[in-house]
Amino acid sequence: CGMKVLAPETLAAAIIGKGGSVIAGMRSKCAAKLSLTETGEYFPNTDSRILTAQTKNESSMEALMKMVLAKVLETVRSGTATEVMGTESDMKLKVLVPRLAAGGIIGKGGSKIKEMRETSGAKILVNDPAGTG
């Protein structure tokens, strides 16, 4: 399983942790490959680095994403979050999805995305493509 998430600098710092301790713990607990683009190396038209995660199975990815969301919440609560991360009652996380996968997320007539919204309670938006992937 693989996933790419946009991480503003404050979130990237929280995920890395002091001396890399947090990211090392995430890697260990979820048997994950986890990397961030370098400081200042942002996804086009954003101020966010790219967090790339790979795990061997869906349950490990789910556990890893729960840890990432906990860091989003921690950052929002600390008052250091950027607007792009939202507020405690309306947190935001941007995930990069290959163009070919977007149709599968949306579904015929929007059926899949509607189902995900209803079952999760999340606001899910699919933006226009950026980049070439």
C-alpha cells in the first residue's frame, strides 16, 4: 500500500519529531517506509512537503494514517497549524491521488465518494489535477 500526503512545515516537523524520534517510531510500529521531501521542496503551488508512506498491507497503512492524523490534531491544538490544516473541529488533510485512481474514488455518478462521505462523516473533495501523475 502506498499513500502521499501534503505536509506543511509545522506538520512535517511534528511527524519528524526531535532528532527524528517520531518518524522512527511510526516506521517501527507500522513496518512502514516513510519519507518527506527536503525542507523547502514543496508540491507545486503549495507550501507543503510531500510525505510518502508505504506499508505491506492496508491495516498497517490505516494505523500509520491514524498516527499522522494524531499529529495533525496535535499541531492544530498547539496553535502552530497553518490555515491549510484547518481547525480542531474541521481538520484538513490533503492526499495526493494519481489521476487514474480519481475515477475509482469518485465512482459512477459520484456514488463512491458519496458513500465515503456518508459512512465517514468527512468532507471529501477531489480537486483538479496538478502535476503530471
